[in-house]
Amino acid sequence: MTRKATDKTNLPSRHVTEGPSRAPHRSYFYAMDLTEEQINQPFVGVATCWNEAAPCNISLNWQARSVKRGVKEASGTPREFTTITVTDGLAMGHEGMRSSLASRDAIADTVELTMRGHCYDAIVGLAGCDKSLPGMMMAMVRLNTPSVFMYGGSILPGRHEGKDITVQDMFEAVGKYQAGQMTDAELAVMERVACPSAGACGGQFTANTMACVSEAIGLALLNSSGMPAPYEDRAQYGEASGQAVMNLIAKNIRARDVVTRKSLENAARVVACTGGSTNAGLHLPAIAHEAGIDFNLFDVCDIFRDTPYFVDLKPGGQYVAKDMFEVGGVPVVMKELRKAGLWHDDCMTASGKVIGEELDMIKGEADGKVIYPVENPITKTGGVVGLKGNLAPDGAIVKVAGMSDDEQVFTGPARVFESEEDAFSAVKARCYKEGEVLVIRNEGPSGGPGMREMLATTAALSGQGMGKKVALITDGRFSGATRGFCVGHVGPEAAHGGPIGMLKDGDMITMNAVSGELSVDLTDAELAQRKADWVGPKETIYASGALWKYAQLVGGALNGAVTHPGAKHERHIYMDL
């Protein structure tokens, strides 16, 4: 029997399905074998970043099919589409990394345009790589549709010489090779076993950090991010996500009902207690920007500062995402935060219930090995902290997970490099000294352009056994796989006349993650004189194309390196057009 047609009075898809004037539009749908009943149902965009670029994206297509089944089961009409992604592991250490952060905003833009152009009523977004996760969530909040996010899952750990390894170990192996501690044959064996399956990098690097964020912020169903990508049981989460979005349509629960100041605070807590990627300091403000919420790098770092670090994940710890999933996953982490009074229970989620109701149903408890009890944390402060001082008036960020208190204070002379390539060449040739602070500038969002990550350089230092003997600061970014005293997001960036652009070799720099200081031993007058003598931003080779456009639009790291005015300036909401 034919179901009663959906009342589309308040749904965007009415613009392409309702009335005689839309007969040409409906003819397209019939061409794709949709029935009259399907045309009359809500249209749900099922967006993925599937491609054959890297293992993090390769399993998204079959998972999207499971989402579509769930939508259909709940009387919706799924419409699958794809967008781009740039995979950091492949882009790392060369010019390709300039495309990474820019891809986040391109993903948000292309998803927005697809949804607008085809008048979809809701979205389930699947993503698997560092920038595709925040990009997809940004699009959801920008559109303010009923929205459910689903992570594609992490990779399984590799196994080498009796130990679990990840791609982080491969980057560090390059440093060992350069130091003469590994042969060509040994490197060849290791690279063949480090990444044994589909899925995103297994440690608490950026992808898994933002996957945890998706649950904590409420856009993903609880525990949907933890199961590794190769597990076919992920299809259950896909079907549930498809059904959930139909429930959100029925209840008119939209992305901005879910993403609030409180849910952003919850997300920042989860980043801190898991020793997550410093990139969350960029992506959380960018998601907030899409909702018109003031939540910048300093707000994120304030939360990091008073959140205990109690989940022992790589790169600072011992375990990977699969291990955390097997002991209860993100929901158990949330329960520990709630025990400490560091949690907002009244935030709406993709299930249509508030997070407190969802956590009440979780039976698991901290295992004491991967997830420590919150009252007995690994360290009393978060795994990521913010810094500020005359070298970073707009702030900076450093990941301290796995570092002792003594290792969180460093003073040394600057050795200044004008690009990552210059720094990597010096590290490769060991043209630096123990005790120095390596400064990599002109790598900010605009000046880079693209705010590249420095994993190749930091991993080489670690591989040479120098990760704790030198420090590093940059107006660019560090990978979530970075370890050691590495300060990123220094703002203002060099291209905008920030103090990092005024440094000279030998300037004494103090980095103190305990007190939150990043300073240079120069007076205000000396810095002002250097600024007066400054000849302007370093010229780049990007004088046209997408990266030129990005450099013109992008703002500073303080507010998430965003490229448009955000919800505070919007004059309409897509769902209400």
C-alpha cells in the first residue's frame, strides 16, 4: 500500500519535487528509477569523502550503502554524493601539504553547494581523514539541517618485531634511517606491515581526535567512531545513523540545536583527556564559527588546562583507537569526565536524546590500563595546553601528553628557518645543536599558504634521538602524531607581521607549558624596531589558483583559520528558505 506523502511545506526538497512547475525536475528522478513514493519522501544527502587516495577513505563507500539502507527503512530517500579529501599522511613533507587545511574549507563549501543546489532536507556525512571530519561537521552546522556524522573508522595497528606500530613509527623510522640506525632492507620490511588495513591512522592523531569530537559534540551516535574500519559490523552504525537522521527530521532537531557552547566544551574536554591532536585547537573554533558561537583558541586552551589527561593513547601513550574501543570507547571516557564534574549532561545529540540520557545507558567503566579512572589520571592537566606571551600575542598550542613536568619547560637560542624544507634539510644533515629552539616560519594559514604540518621534521628529530633535546615552534601546524616539545599555531603568523617573523638566530626563547608562556627575551621596543625594519611577507609561488584564493580569504589560527564571515553575519538559514 502506498504511504501517505510527506508534508514538505517546511522541507527544502519541496523546491524540486512539489507542484506542476517541478515536473521537469521530477523527470530526472524517474530517470534514476525513483518511484512516486520515493519522490514524495524527505531527501537525505549521504555525503562521503570516498576516494582511492588513502586507506582512511577507501571503506567509506560500502559504509555509505549501510546508511542508505537505514534511511530507506525509515521512509526517507537517500541521495549519495561525494566530495574531495586531502590525506595528510600522503601530503606530509612536501608541497602537497599546503592543500590539507584548505581542503577542510573546500569540503565544507562543496557539501554546502551540493545540498543547496539539490535541496536536500538533511545530511548524513561520512569522513575518514584529518580535515574531512571537521569539514563535514562544519558543513552540517553551516546548513543547520538535521545532521548525523559518521566516522569511517580507524586502521588496525601493524605488527613489527613483536610490537604494534602505526604510520607514526614509519615517519620516525626515516629519522633512524638518516641517522644510520636502519638499513634499506629493514625500512622496506617495516613499510610493508605498518598499515595493514583500511582506516585512518590508528593513534590519537587528528582523525581519531576529531572522531572522538564528533561523539562528544553530539553529531555522531555514541560509540560509532570506535570500531575499526575493516569490521563489517560498522554497517550497524551506518543503518542506525540513517534511521537517526529521519528521526531528527521528524522532530525538527537541527545541527545548531546539537552544537552549542556547552557541547563544544564537552568536545574540548574529550580532546584534552585523550591527549588528542593540537589540530582540535583549529577545528573546534571553526565549527563554532559556523554556529555563530564565540569559542576561540584561548577558550579551547582554558578547558585543556583544567582537564586531567587519563587515556593512554599514542603518540604520547601506548595504545591505539582499537584498544580504546575494546574497553568501552568514547562513552566510557565521557562517563569519567562526568564523575569529575567536567561534563554538561543537557546537550542534545544525534539520537534525539540529551547526552546524559545516553550515558546513563552505558555500562562500561574505566579499565585502568587504556582508560584510567579520572581520580587517578596520568597527569592532572590536559594532554594539550595553550601558550601566550610576547612571541605569541594571539596564542599558540602544544601537545604535552606523555611529557614529564621537567620536559614541559625549555629555554634556548633560536635557529630560524624560513620554510619547512629548510628545516628538514638542516635536520637531515644534523645542522643544528642540542638545546636549540628550531623556528619554522612563513608556514601560517595565509603565508604558507595552507598552514602545513611538520611531522616529517619532528619525526626525523625523534628518529635521531633528539626529540627531547631540541624544541620547535612554528606558525604552521603539527600532526597529531607529533611528539616532543613542538609548539604550533603561533599567532599572529609571520605573514601578518607577527613576532615570530621578527626573530633572529640566537634570540633566547622560553617555552613553559606549565605556566602557559611563550616568550622571547626582547623588549617591546626591540620588537617594535624589528617590526619597523620588516620588509613584509615572504613571497610565495602561489600567485593564482585555489591556494592563492585561500591565502586571500583565510583568517588567523586564533579563530580557526576560517574563510568566510560565519553565522553571525548570515541573513538566512538554508533550511528555512
